[in-house]
Amino acid sequence: MLLFKKNKGSKTKNTKRPRGKNSKTSREQANEGGGSAAGKKRTSGADRRSPELRSPEPSTAATSQRAKKEKTKKTRKSRKHPADAPLTDKPSSEKVTDHHDEPKNPSKETASAPHLSREALTTKTTLPTLSPGTPDAGTTSTATTTTTTNLTTMTTLTTTTTVPPATTMTTLGATITIGDGTDGPAWLGESIANGWMDKADYPKAKQEFDRLQEIVVNVQNDCKKWVANKKLNQSEDYPVLDATLVKSEQFVNMSRIEVPLARNVHIGQIPVTGSEEAFWKAVFDVRAVNIHLLIGEEDNVEFFPAKSGDFMHYGVMFVNNRKVVSVTDDVIRFAIEVLPDGCSNSIICNLTLIKNWNSESVHAKYSSVVKETIELTNFLTASQPDETALIMSKHGAGRAGYFVALSVAVTKMDQKLEPDLFEIVKAIRNQRPRAVESLTQYASLYISMFYYIKRKSSKKIDGDKKAVADPNDPICKKAMQLTATFTNGLIDEANAGRSVMSQLPKPCL
């Protein structure tokens, strides 16, 4: 046995003692009893390398910590490689890597990835639909569609929708009609449209127009303001009733018309040169922020700047063109800012110009006019209570009256009500004389409605993006036959020398 010798003022000197058969180094003792932190770390590394290198009798504390670490490792591995985990029907919050994406570390990410069959990689999604057999309001229905994708989990989403009581839904001024031109449910107004077309008859329509021509206007008693301001009118043949004129400081040829729409509208003539200030004052006062202007080649429109960025001062009225958008060759939209001097709050008028619409006639494209009448009714539904619409033509009579009458007829059909075109036009004429002034315009109201019904009954066939009319469909077939009948009737009238254009009513008293 060696002795440690310590001399005063000198360092302690350790002398190695020989190792016996059962003697152990300090490193081996540390591995057995836990030892220092460095010893623990090395032990953990040895445990990962091979279980044979572990100490034969580890302490309880070391065993507990190693067990926790092993459990943590298994949990992490199971999240990356759910080989033994069953497929769940709950959406996973983990990021799912598609099989086309290359993992950052292929040796770790794909080595233990399980192989899933095509059936296991099927995602089932339940989406809402409207069943043709249950069109009633308040019913609910669902339909299931199955798509195949490469995911490691199967997600099931179930959504139930309720059909609202109304047939239309208005969102941000746009009206969406259920079953319009799709391969889904049938148009809810189809039965009403079918019954209305059964009653449509060209000879009867001609008789109805003759009755409208018998309406007499007492100009001297009912149109005094119009008579007193003849220089401010486009023509002396189109009187305006005092009772419906808008209230303004100066005479403006603009009438307030009560119609069965979301709110009342205004009909007016194109202002003559020199009366632009009074016109824009009236527009600002009634807040006519939606304007439809119907013009032909002979009409002169110079009461607002036509180019974007241009502005004009009409007396105290500042009129600024902020934007111009060409929708089609025949339809142009303008954003017109109107502001009186001394006023800080302007209004923006959305003015829609419909070109190539000659006086006393109708537009060659029924589709363009029908679409714009729907735009008008959508605006009236979604607009503010103090806002209104204005429909204009040169005289504010034939074309403007036709446009308003068609808007009312389309609205009634969507409300599952049969439109009575005679009563609709009569009500407008009693407020704005000579509205729908020719047989062509009156008969074309029927033709436009036939077109509208045909479009509403159209379906998408063979994946077409645009709905088309099926000539074998009973509704579409009837609409096309009636269109041909009314068109041929107008042609026969013209060939016989009878005018189908403007016909002056009985002399005004």
C-alpha cells in the first residue's frame, strides 16, 4: 500500500495505484452511479449506439431519465412516420407533404413512410346542393362527392345548407337567382312562365296597343309647366304631366314614376343645350346615382364630359368624369361625379350608355337590354333609401318607357307572378304620356320576355361553360315559336303598309 506524502509548501502528488481484478476507473464508476453531467451525456450516447454497451446495473434515477427520453423519441418518430397509427377522420394540423414533393432528408423522411393504397388515399367531401325534388323554402339537402388525392389522412367535411324562402339572394347589389342557367334545379318560375306564354297572342297584343293609343291627355290643364317651357323641351309632341314633374327651381323635363319595383324611378329627356345646369341640379337633388341613357345614331349627347379625367362647369354644377368602362360594343359605363359649388359632399352617378338604339324602335340585341334591366332592378334592391334611378332617352317616352316596363315585367316573373304588359304600360303612360310609343316597342316587350324565359330555362350541356337553350325542351321550344310568330306579325304589318313605328295618339285636348 502506497502512502500519500504531503510536504509543506509543495503541491499534492498523486501516485497511481495498480488496478486489481475488480477495480474500476472513475469514468466507469460515473457511468454506473450517474456520475457527472458529462458522464450522463456519454451514457445516453452509448445507449443510442447499442444496448450491449449499457452498464449491467444502472441506478433508478438514470433508468427513469432514459425512459423519458426514449418515450419522447418514439413520440416524435410517430408524428413523422405514422406507420402504426390508424387513419383518422379529423383534419390534421401537421403539414402534409404531397408525394410529388421531395423531402429535405430522404433518408429520414421516406425510409419509414408507410405505403397507402389508392382506397386509403381517398378524400370524401360532402358539399351542399339544391335537390330538384325539394325546391320548397326551408328545406335542407346535402350531396356527397368523392375525389382521389394523395394525402396521408382522410378528411371528411360535412356542410348543410338551407334554401331561403325567397328565390333570389342579393349580395353587394347583385341578385343571384337559384337554378338560373345551370344543370341544377329547374327555374322556380317555369310553371308561371309556361302559363303566361299560353295566353300570349300577337293579334291580342296588337289590340292592346290600340287601346293604349286611346288614352287622352289634357295638355292645357295637366301640362301647364311643359307648355310654359317649350324651349326647354326636345319636341312639342311629347307632353309631360305637372303632377309627376320633379320639383326644382327651374323646369326640368323629368318625371317621377311609381312602379311596382323595390322603389320608384324617374324618366327624363336628354337636356337641351343650355339647360345642363338645371338638369344636374335635379339629378343631385333626387340623388339619381344610377342612370341609363338610351341613344341612337341621331341623338346628340353633350351634357357630360365623355372622356375619363375631363370635367365641366355647368353654371354652379361641377361635373367630373372619373372613369369610363366599355362593357360591350353597345354598352359603356361612366362614373360621373356631381358637386354643386359650396357643397363638400359630391355624389357619384353610375351612368350606363346603351348605343345603337334608334328612336321609336328597339335595340337589335335583346340580351343587352334584358341584362341592363336586371342591373337596374338589382340596384333598386340594394341601394340606399335616399337613392334612385333615372332612365333617359331623347324624349323620355318610347325607349325609356319600354325599358321601365320590361324591368317591371322581368321582376314580376321572378316573383312567380304573371306580368300583365297592358296594365304595366298603361300605368306608366298615365304618368309619362307616350311611354312605349310604337307597336314595335309594345310587341317587342313580349319578344323580350320570350327571350328571358328561354334563357332562364337554358341548361349547361356536356360541360359547356355557357348555358344554351335546348330546342327540344318544351319551355324553350314554345318561347322560340312565339318569338317567330310576333316577329312575323310585325313584318306583315310593315309589308302591308301599316306603320309599326310611332303613331300619334288621339289629339290632345
